[in-house]
Amino acid sequence: MNESENIKYTNQRVEILDFLQNNYTHPTVEDVYEGVKKKLTRISKATVYQNLKFLASKGLIQEVNIKGVSRFEPNIKPHHHIICKNCGSIVDFESKELTDFSLDLIKKMKEFNIESTNTNFFGICSKCK
């Protein structure tokens, strides 16, 4: 049975997932809260945070921690990120070669049970140049 089949889809979770499905900027908890609050005016930031963590733990969204700040995204396929050191913008970067290399490396590791991998590239975006 797929784990997502065991999830109760509350109004809050549906709205959070909807917000993320239409937002590939890797929003923070605050960003998601502000977006969802437009439809669910009584939702609290704590509820948004708890639901984001829950949805990430169930594999429906991905949490990305950049410089100690949690950001969330709907793209759960293996991929990498390019991050602007100036403005903090994050862009998904898909590379079959890099993903295959990472997954191959995981298979060779015997000392760890690696559950996930990602690679972040840092630089300056075209807007900040």
C-alpha cells in the first residue's frame, strides 16, 4: 500500500499542497503561511509548519534546508539546486549524470544507510550580477 494512501487530506493540507504545486520558488514556512492564509484566514503559522513537516515526512513534498532555513518544494524527484549567494533564490537543476553518480555512490556505501541525497551549487544569479 502506498504511504500517501494513509494520509488524511484536511483542508489545511490540501491548500498547502495546492500552494506548493503552483510555486517552484522553494518558499519558506512564512511564505507558505502568507499564501495559504489568503484562503484559510484562520490558519496559524504553527499549523502550516506542522503540516509542512508532516507532508515532507510522508514524501509528498521535499524540505530543503539552506543556511539553516527550511524551504519546501513539490518536486520530489531526485534533483539538485543552484542557489544565489546574494539574494538566496533557488533553482532546480536536473542532471541525469550527477543523479546517477550520487545514486551509484549510495549503493557503494556500506557504513551508512543513506536515505536521500542532494547537491547544491552556489553562485550569483543573473539578476544579482
